[in-house]
Amino acid sequence: MKAVIAALWLASNLAAATAFAQAAPPNELGVTMGHLHLNSADIEVNKKIFVGMGGTAVAPEGGRLQYVRFPGVIVILNLPNATAPATGGSEGTVINHVGFLVPNVQDAVARWKAVGVPVLPGRNGRLDQAYVVTPDGLRVEILEDKSQVEPIKFQHVHFFVEADAIPQIQAWYAKNFGAKPSMRGTNQSDDIPGANLTFSKSDTPTVPTKGRVLDHIGLDVTDLDATAKRLAVNGTTLDREIVTQPNGSKLTFVHDQWGTGIELNERHQPM
């Protein structure tokens, strides 16, 4: 049955998607990477950056959200309430940065700088690494995969926690979302379809993501009710009741014990 669900999910995405379709087929618990939700002080400035990096802007149907699609993830740009702007960048939160892969970092950097993308060099003179830092303070690591076919695709979410919490957070995502424990370089990590969750030691305390430029990450699930029941059995309660949209899609929010906001979506239509 799980295999059938996964096959149906893949078929529905292939049928409705563009060349930059974001969703990877879900794992055995019905989970795949969905989106990054950003509080943007200036949506147009940030949209220009992500489109300049190779994302595809999606025309909004109304409201204050706009989308930029990449293989593996959708970046959602949200204009925060003027009375409650983003309280800071991603650095210093439990999610220090996110990461994308390109076939050639230096070629990408040259193209991006030409269209105004704010690019910083890699650490210690590395030519296979670069960083994009948005005006709101989102840190985006760019790494190289010469075998990659796509011009750019999403790779990882990089968590910074206390050293003794690394095995705990790795186990939490495995237990609740079917993530597969792995290693990315020297870092312990988890793999879910569409993303690697990387865990590193932070030498200073980190704060929750809520209210920061990267307010929360989004995971897509095939059965939100079943996911909520599994979370409850594992001791995690929902931050709000499940909401059913007019089109039948459902969503809710949870957070891990280290302060990562997580939106869960059961989508009946691709975003």
C-alpha cells in the first residue's frame, strides 16, 4: 500500500509539474521536502535574488505570498506584518543556513553577480563553495556537484545545536518523519526525499526560527491525519489544529524541541 501511495504521489506531480517541479517522491512515511518560508522585508528584492540564482517565479493567486520554485524546494516569500517585522537573520537560530548545489560554483557566481545577486566567497579560499546572503540575513550556502544536470537544485537544511543534542535531533527526525540517518562530510545528518538535514555543533546557544527571516520549513505529507497521530504517539503535539482548505488540502504546524518551526502540508494540488 505504501508503495502504491508513493507511486500515485509521483504520478500526480509529474502530470501537473513544470520542468522545475519541486517535490521528490515521498518516503515510506509519506514525507518529502516542501518549502522554505521567509519573512521578507521587500518581496520584490528577494524574489529578484532567487530568480537570479535560477529559480522560477510563480504568479500568486492573491494575498501576500509569492513563490520561487527550485528543483527540490519552493521558496515562499511572505511580507510580515508591519508591526512585527522579522527579528533577525538565520545565523544564530537553530537553522543557521540552507544549501543549494550547482554544477560549477565559479560559473554560477559570475552569472549571479552580473544580475545583482549578493554573493560572498567560500571559506578559506574554497572555489567549490560560495554564500548568498539576502538583505534580510538569510544565509544560503552554494556547493558544487560537477555531475549535476540541473543548473541549481536544493540540497540541505543546516541545523546548529549543542553537541550532545546532535544524536537526539537526528533520532527525532528519523522517528517522526522517516528520515534516514546519514553523514554529510564530517557532520551527522538525516536524509528525507528532496533534502539532507545536516546537524552541527554550536558553540553558543541558538534561538527558535519563529519570527526570523527563515520562519519555518515545510514538509509535504501524503496523509496529514496519520502524521498527526504518529507525532502524538511520539509525544509531539500540534501547534494548531489541522485546517482543511476549500480544495481539500490540509495543513498544520509543529515545532521540534530545539525550536525549528515546521509546517506540514497534505496537498491535493502542486504548489
